[in-house]
Amino acid sequence: MTLQSNGWRKTENNMNKILQVIVGSQAHGLAEEESDVDYRGVFVQNTTNLLKLFPKTKDTIWVEGEKDSTYYEVSKFLVMAIKGVPTILEVFLAPITFINAHGEKLRSLFPYVWDSKNVRDSFINYSKNQRKKFLENKQGRASKYAINYLQALYNGFELLASGKTFSINLKPSPIYEKLKNIRNGNYSIGEVIDEGFYWKKKLENAYQENPGKKSDLKTVENFLFKLRKEYW
């Protein structure tokens, strides 16, 4: 298997991978027999590579092969987590397929990385992007983008309302049957949009109840400094 990122190639075995999780329909309880398994993970660049005069480093790697995987260099990953990117925050909570001690410490940072305002803004912006693709029937996959649209709003509401976490497996959630119907093609555009408006309002109300949660940048940076020393 080969990893690629803008022409950069290296084998998976010599990548400093610290975490890999299952994402997508397999993690959300919406998979069908033909559904692919998607992975997302985090790796660490050797610190000496980062300090070279002409560093040849990349912060994102895509795997091409029998599994669809995306890996982020730990610095980029943490920055995106602080910004509240939904697809990044779910890596802290999704089912684990690989983890080492550093990955465990990374996952333990979840309470420290997210910020209320960033979560509100990022989850809503992501949902708008997915709604646009849904309405355009991008790549003929309207149902996929409709599911992503509603899931983002529901998960953003969950996180802001609980102040602690959000669901990866959506089977116990109040939107599961709606998402399953969408996956099976049993929906109308109006139904999806109405459901989206409902959860967007719930998300915004939850933010008003919990607007002051801030990222603990010192704790996050301390983790990163120690990690850079470990991977010198």
C-alpha cells in the first residue's frame, strides 16, 4: 500500500502513525453490505525534518488502495480541532483501529481543544457546504450529503448542549430513522431542509446556553512540545 500527498510517497509502515479510527457510515451505524470502510488518523513528523533548512514535509497524507484513509500531521490536526472542524473532532471519539501511548494522550485532549464559538461556526458552515452538495446532487450522491448535512447539525447541538461529547454511532439518536430513510432514498428535499432548520435552531440555542467554553491552548501546546521531543 502506498501513501500519497502531492507527489510525496512513503510506506505506511515507516510513517509515525499514532492514531487511526473508523469514520463514515461504518462508524455511524449507517453502513450497508457494499459500504466502504473509511479511516482517518494522525501521524507525527520527525522533529529534525521540521527543522531542516529546506524541509520536505507534508501535513496531510491520503492512502490509495483497498482502504480509503486520510492522515493528518499532529500540528495540523490540533489546529483544525481547535477551529472546531467536525470531521477532525470526531477522530477523538470514533472507533479505534490503531493507537499507541501518544495517540491515547492525544485523544484525552478532547475536552481541552474545542471552543463553543468555533464549534457553532464550524459545524454550521460544514452543514451549509453539505447542504449545497445535497441540493446540487453532487456526483449523484445527494443522500450522502443530506446525511452529512443533518449529522453535522445534530452533533454540533449535542456537543454544545452536553458540554462534553457527541455521538459517533447514531443508532440511539433521534435522527437515526430519518438518516436511514435518506440513505434508502425515502425522502423529499423539503423534508431534509426542514429537519436541517430544526437542528440548526437547536444548535444555536445550545450555543446561547454555553457560549463561554474556550480551548485550553497551554495544555494542547504542552502535549505538542513533549511529543516533538519524543519524535526528535
